[in-house]
Amino acid sequence: MRSTVIIDPETVEWSSGPEELPPGAMLKVLSADEETGAIAAIVKFPAGYFEPKHGHPCGHDILIIQGKLVNPESGQETSKGMYFYAPKGDIHGPFQVPQEEDCIFFIVADGPLFPLVKP
């Protein structure tokens, strides 16, 4: 069980994203539960980043802090201030980050995000 956590994200260093993601993803883990795999983190996808269609073995919530994710197949944009939820196993994406700026988002997952579920 996790205990109360208060963190200034500015004091947390960016680290490379997990190997399951395409190179370039960065994250700041704010809270993690080793028993359940639940996590809260800030994720940065650099400008031009592409994330293929995929799913996760858990549900997760995302709030876009900066920039946007664009689905190149549907044209749907999830941009600053918007919220995104995907339930366990839901196949979503692909996502492209436009060349203009990085996309930074807050993510909360109710279990382990990996291994990715392939379409």
C-alpha cells in the first residue's frame, strides 16, 4: 500500500522511458506501488515522436499538460488541458507528436503499464 506522497515535480530528474516505448520518451515517476504496479508519472514525448497502436495490461488516465497527441489515422487531437482514459487491454493510437513542440502529460495507471498489448 502506498503512503501519502508530496513531491515537487521540478525536483525529479527526467529518466529514459522504458524499453517497451520507442526511443526518446522520458519520464518523472512521482509515485509507484511495487505490489500492484500502479504508477503516477509525468511523461514527455519529444516533438516528432511516434507511438504505435498498442494497449496496456491496466487502465490508465492521461491529462495533457503541454502540446498534443494526434492520431494520424483519425486526425483526432488530444491537446493541452484535455483528458484521455483507456481501460485495460483497450487498443489505442497510433499517436504522433507534431514537430512544433514536445508533448508532456500526467499519467496514472492502476497497474503495470507493460508489457504492451499488441493490436
